[in-house]
Amino acid sequence: MSLQRNRFDAKLKVHRDVASAAREAEKIAAAVGPREGVKFHRARRKVRDALADDGASLASANAWAGHDKEAKDAAAHLQKVYPGFTVQTWVGMHWSDDPTFNSRHERMVEGLRKAGIPEGDKKPN
């Protein structure tokens, strides 16, 4: 099985959105600053938690938990940090071919909808 590699195209909004999200994620991850000698998995967990606290995961998780105000607040924060972010922005990011991961990814997508993230335009395959 070969992986298709797409090149960045600044003319495509989704590519610009992903690049913008990556720049923001880099800032968040850099702020975590794991100490030298910290085991990789612990450092990775700290970065993951910081990213989750900053947006999409927080909005989705709160929506699924029935914490509507917190979900809406996280969605509003996400829109402020990533203007124009939509459910379809998230859907358009290929994360994994693993079926277990993808079922969790679908739950995340539904949580973003519940949190009030705009749907956006569905991208053609």
C-alpha cells in the first residue's frame, strides 16, 4: 500500500487552514516545554493535553458530556483562534487509516457539530 502525498497549495483554503492550525499548535506545544530527560510518552501526553485544552477536543468532549455552555464557549474560542474553522475543516484532515481511530474520529466530528461548530462546505473526494 502506498501513501498518496499531497503537496501544499497556498491557493487552497483547506491547506491554508491546516497550515494555520499547525502554526498555532506549534505555539501551544512549544509553551509546554517538557524538561530534558522527560520520557517521550510523558512529554507527548503534555503536548496532547495542551492542544486538547485549546480547542476542538474540548468543544467536542463538552458537547458529548452535555455541558452545553462549556461546549459553546470552547467552540467560540476555537472560532477566535482559527477563524473560519468548520466541521468540514476537521473532516478534511486525514488522520489515520486505523478503523478504531476513525470511529473515534467520527465521534469527535459529531461532538463538533453538537458544540455548534459551523458545518462548512463538504470537500469533494
